[in-house]
Amino acid sequence: MGGTVALVTTSRNHRGGAAFLLAQLGAHAANRFAERIGELGLSPSDIGLLRMIGTDPGLSQRALADHLGVVPSRVTALVDQLDRQGLVERRRSTEDRRNYELHLTEEGGRVLGRMRSLGAAHEDDICAALDAEQRARLIELLGLIVEQQGLTAGVHPGYRS
């Protein structure tokens, strides 16, 4: 019987390596985020695009595609959906009439504001076990890994699939 208790205790304490923990937490955080923003009727990829367009209004679809590391036709399909929902509008570029600039509509701005509130609550929930100093250090360390791995800061690799 004592062996069984030791086995249970050992399996509970086994957490895995850093890569496994990052994958485990990443999947959990992504699922929880998708649940939270479900009330907005948008997917995480929609939210990411709104955030990028809101941060850099006037961005062209081609520039957005380059930033995401995807073909322009993929961005066109994603933006088309946001356009149909009245969240994003395309404006003909005054500098190059062949291009369109992307801008949030008023409704898109409202949704982005709501998303930021949901995102802050999500961040607080996921990091609740950490104090402010630990949280800052974790962000710093994860940023180092992102940089070393050659990932684009602020861009989820899911856009490529």
C-alpha cells in the first residue's frame, strides 16, 4: 500500500520539461481565450487581425500578409469576413490606388475595446499564481525564447495553417 501512495505522489509531482509545460499551458490558454471571446462571435484569429489593424490603421492587405507570414489570398479571405461583419473597412490608398488600406469601423473599435477587457481578464486569470514581479520575469523569459526561435512578436503561428 505504501508503494501505491508513493507512486501517486510521484506522478502528481511530475510536471514534464519546459517545452511540454509551454505546450500544455499554451493549449489551455488558447482554449480558454476562445471560450472568453466566444461572446463576441469571433475567433481568436479574427481578434488578432482586429488588434493588428487597430494598432496600425491604414495597413495594406499585402503588408498584413507579410507580417503574418501568409499568402495575400489568405488575408483577403480573413478580412472579407471582418468586412461582412462591419468591423473592418477597406479604403483605397491615396498613395497607390492599386492598394487598399485597412481600418476598423466604429463597431470594430468597440469590439476591439471589449476584446482588450476580455484579454486583460484572461491574462490575469492565467497568471493568477504569479505576483507582479514573477509575471514580468515570465514575460521577459518567454520573449527571449520567442526571439531565439525566430518567431514574429505578437503574431500567432496559427495564421499559417
